[in-house]
Amino acid sequence: MDIAILLLLLIFAPAGMPSSTSCPSSTFDHVVNSEAALEFPLFHTDHPCVQQYRGRPTSTESITETDDTDLPIDLIRNDSINNFAFVMPVQLGTPPVWNLVAVDTGSPFCFVQCRPCTLWCNDQEGAGQIFDPKKSKSFRRIGCSAKACRALQSRLRLPFKACMEKEDSCLYSASYGKGSYYSVGKLVADTISIGRDGKGYSVPSFIFGCSLDIEYDQGEAGIFGFGAAPSSFFSQVVRVVNYRAFSYCFPSDRKKTGYLSIGDYNRDNSTSYTPLFVAHQRPVFALTLDKVVVKGITLITDPSEMMVDTGAKWTVLRSDTFSQLETVISKALGTLGYKRTLVLGPNHMCYEDDLFTVFRNWSALPVVQLSFDMGATLTLAPESSFHFTSSHGLCTYFMRDAGMGKAGLQLMGNSVTRSIGVTFDFQGGRFAFRDGDC
């Protein structure tokens, strides 16, 4: 099973946090945990707890066909909404409109699709109805001279002050995926609610983008950034808790339960720390990567910045580091009868054997370790480094940064941290790893 295509969801609602072997109460609500943080359970749609409350056996077909409107939980019907990101439900406006949005630590900004779609809106069937500002009593525009407008436009590096002067509306333009995707629209404010049926938390005047034109091939309603900026979801919601930090664990197994928490965290369970800082040229969180080790071989690399990006499937390495990793992995897989292919191009590593057989010998794959400043080391399970598909064969989750040379962009994508608990401790200036947390 290719864990990259596992789409997980956050289910907000009142109960104790579930373990991997027990289910929460029927309302699946958030809790205030022992550290006074907001904590939410996270499930795959095939999780036994979800199926238990659906009253149906675990199967993709039942998810597709079941009407979820009568259930006390928010469900995604299938993996076609997004094949790599993790999504959560939020409620915007008065009365509230439910939307599923991607959790993206690689973005400092939030947006959802809005009516009218002046140029283009994606089909977001299954991710809630497209938000219509005219139907919300608490909606307001952000003016062209507003501090929030100027700050966001500077953060997004817009080449000029974008404004619709006739209606005094601040405009934005945000790009994703090295510029291959974009969202353009108006900066607005409205009430946002987390938790179901009015039992959660509401933040008035939550600032986000109303997207009126989009180029994006996924099916969620929008993207909510957890980056290092006042405009991020984290920065705007953290005011309701007592500590500036957020944590998560994204499970790689459909039967296990993960979590997202906003606020303080248990230091006793954290296995290692590394300094957390704002990236040199982008308003997102980053770490210092010291070295990459594969099969016990230390690759030659200088300490370098690596951004943490839950909105990315691939872990991007500098070209020289990628080339060294490619050499060691290709040699190791050659002994297993697998040859390098270019099915995804030279900036990815994919392999096939002569018979094009399904790969199952995961324990034989080389172990990759990412080592960070202060000795924090992330040892990757084989399923966090590799994935198999019938169309591409056996591929790694590593990607070469093709255009930037030795000092290029590096990202730690969400695939390598599956089942690893992490904490972005912005207040304490450090990043924590917890092995096998979900």
C-alpha cells in the first residue's frame, strides 16, 4: 500500500483523546489536554472507529456510497480530494459553512474558494460548499490601506500594491509548488469556528483569502498555512491557548489514530530537540540539516537550512546531496535486482526489476537517517523513505532541487514524518521529535 496516497482527516468533537486501539465517544470532539492545549484526533476514512460509527464494514466502496450528513463527525468519502496532504474541517462565516482545508506548514497564509468564481474555481465536491461571502453576516473586506493588507502583500512578495480601489478591497496572489499552482483573490475577514455544533472555539475577524481564480489540481476547499507569520492559521488561533506551539502525528497505518494539538506539550515524551527558526528568505519554519546517513554511510554535506512542509509529499534535497544518496541507494537496490529508471525523470529515484513484480521486501531496503543540529536524528522506516506503485515501480520520497545548485531549496515533506510525533515550539525556539507517537 502506497502511504503517500493515504488521505487523513481531522474529526473535531467532546471526548478524551483516543489511542490506537480505542475509540472516542460518539461526538469525536476536541479536548483540552493535560498541557492545556487544544487537541484533536486524526483518522483515515478507513479507520475502525470511523467505520464503527458509520455502522458499516471497512471498505472504500462503503465510504464512497454512504451519506454522511446524519453522522456526528466530519468525514471525507474517498482519497480523491487530495492524494498527499492532510486535511481538517473548519467552519467559516455566520451562519457557518463547513470546508475541508489542507494543513500546510509551508505556507504563511490561508485561503478558501469563494463565490463568485470570477475566473475559475476547482470542483471541491466532498470538501464542503464553496464559501459565499454575501451569505455571511460577519463577513468584511480588508481595505487597501489596512495594516494586514500591507503586511501580507509584503510577505507574499507582490511586485506592486494590488488593490480594487472602487470597493477598497485588498488583493493577494499566492503561488504553490515552485509556482506551478496559484490562488488569486481578495483578502477578507470572517468568523472561524473549530469544533462541531458550537461546542468548539470561535475566532472573530479571522483573516484569510477569498480565492476567485485558482490553478490547483487537488479537491480540498483551500489551504490553511501554519507558517511563521501573523496571517497563518496557527498565529491567529493560538491566542485561545497558553503557549505558542503546535504538534501533530500523521499515522502511516489506516488503523492507527493521530492527532493535531495547538498549545503546550509534554516535554517528557520528546526524544530529541533541534533549534527551530524562521527560514532565511521565506516566512516558514526551518531546521538545520547537518548530514544524511544511508546504510551507515555519511554523505558529505554542509549544515544547511531545511524547511518543514506538511503540504509537500516529497523531501527535497540539494542537488549534490541527492546525487550522493542516489549512488548509495542505486547500489543497494542493484543487489536486490532493481535497476534505476527515469519514469519520473532524473530528479526522482525510481527502480524496477526485470519482471515488474510488486515489491514486498521492505526490510531489505537501506535505512536513511536525517541528522539535525544538536544531534537530533530522524531514522526513517522503509515505508517513510520508499513507496511502490504499479505505474512507477519502487520510488523514494526524495527529490532533487533541480534549479538551485549547491545552496538550493530543501524541504522536509510529510511522508518522512509518518508515525513520528513532532512539535513546532515557536515560543521555546525548538523542534521536537517523538518516535512511534502514532
